[in-house]
Amino acid sequence: MFSLIGGFVNFKELIGCIVYAFLFAAVFSVLKMLYYRMFFSSMKNLSCYIMRIFMGEKSAYVPMDNKKNRIHFSIAILCGFTVSMYLYH
């Protein structure tokens, strides 16, 4: 989606879109974790993964098997694109 957007806007607007999309995705993720009361268990899972990395174990991150912890990044991209177009035009 970013490459498609990059075909219609200049580089500065594209970078703004990417930055705002990731910020929106982070906010959406935290809000969703709080709504489903999964914030602390998700952070515990992440901290255990980071500790395993620092201990030298090379393994892939295994997310919790729950579809409630997924977000649609395309919505975050749309919000980021909207904000960047508003700010840069």
C-alpha cells in the first residue's frame, strides 16, 4: 500500500504517511489490548521473548494464539495517509 501511495505523492508526504501509519497502528494495538484486557499478558509475552534474545536463543516470536490481538494495518495506513495529506497540503 505504501508503494501505491508513493506513486501519487512526493517523498516527504510518503514518509509522513509511513510515520503516522505506524503511530496509529501502535495506538490501535494498545487500545485493543486494553479493551480485551490482554495488555499485561501481551507485554509479558514480549518481555520473555526479549529476554530469550538477550540470553542468546535465536527463535521466532510466537504470538499468542488469539485472533483478538490482530489489527488491520490498512486502517492505520488510511489514517496515516489522511493525517499526512492534511498536514502537508
